[in-house]
Amino acid sequence: MKQCILIGFLTVLLAATTPLRAQIAPRDSDARKGSRLELGRTAVSRKATSPAMPAQRFSLVTAPAYQSLDRPNILRKNTPINEYYRSLLVARPTTKAASRPAATEETPAAVSELRSGAEPELKAEDHMYTSERITVSNIYPNPASEAAEIDYQISGPIGEAKLILLNVLGSPVAEYELERNERKVRIVTRDLATGYYFYQLSLDGKKVATKKLLVRHQ
């Protein structure tokens, strides 16, 4: 009885495993896919058997042997240049040390020359006319509202000195005599219309200087 039960159980087990073997056999026997047990082996074998690409074919860097051949020549060419700049760096501190005292000695003289040159320019700008016989300043204030003044000094022989006020068209508006005993001329601008005028210096009937005056009433 036990033998019959065992035989029946084996028969059922054999019948159940037969379809599974039929499905797995083609996959395991396929040479292209390989068995599941040999997946790791086939991958390694494929990598090992694949042809290696030549490394020198795609190399963009020159071989170190060629660079080593040109390097001594470059060093030899740069040697004179390095020596030249080295000599300049060594000699530079001495020249700076020697030039500093000279610069410090010349600085006060240069400053005094600049000041002496600037002072005459400022004085010349403040004057309308300057000569050995007469010195006349510019009119002030400019622009003027109520009145304006001009300083002058007669230091030499002179026949006639006049100050003439002109409008924009050049027509005389007023005349003022420059007397020897006086030092200032006052020009009344209260009654003048707002605008530009000219004041002109005349010596012995000769026009020697002309400048502009702005009259602006507040």
C-alpha cells in the first residue's frame, strides 16, 4: 500500500516538473543569451575578447620625448634675457637712491618758480591796461547793478586819459576823465538797461583796451 502511494506521488511530481523543463531548456541552451548561471562569466569574457582601441590614435598631446628635445634649446635662448633683466633689477635701487636727493633739492626751487610765474598772471588778469605811464584795473563788480568802479594810477607823463562806456552797438553812453590826482572812477549803472556794455580806455585819443561789462538789475 505504501509503495503504491509513493509511486503515485512520484508520478504526479514528474508530470508537474516536465512543462517547467520544457520552458527553461531553450533559454538555458541558447548560446547567444547563455544560461543564468554564466551571466557573469560571459560579460567578463566579452570584455576581455573585445578588441582594444589604439591609445595613440586619439592622443592630442605630444609625446614627452619630443618636448624633452626642445626644452634645452628654449632654456638656452632665455638665458641672455634673464641675465639682462636680472642686471636691471640689481642696478635699479642704486639709481633710485641717487635720484631722490636731487628731486628733494629741486622741489623748493620748482615750487618757487611756479608761484612767481603764477603771481604775474593773476596781476595781469586783474588789470585792464598796464604801462610805464598808467595802470588801470578791471571794472568791479561785474555784473553791476547800481554802480561799478575802476581803480587807476598815473605814474608818468600823459596828455589825456579817458574811460568811455559803450553799448552793444558801439555807441558812446558816457565818458569819464582820468585825473592825475585821483585813483578811482565811479560809473553809475542804475539808469542803464539790463544787458551787455563795453568800457574802453583811450590815451591821447588812441584806443588801447576794451572790455565787457554786464549790467543786471535785481
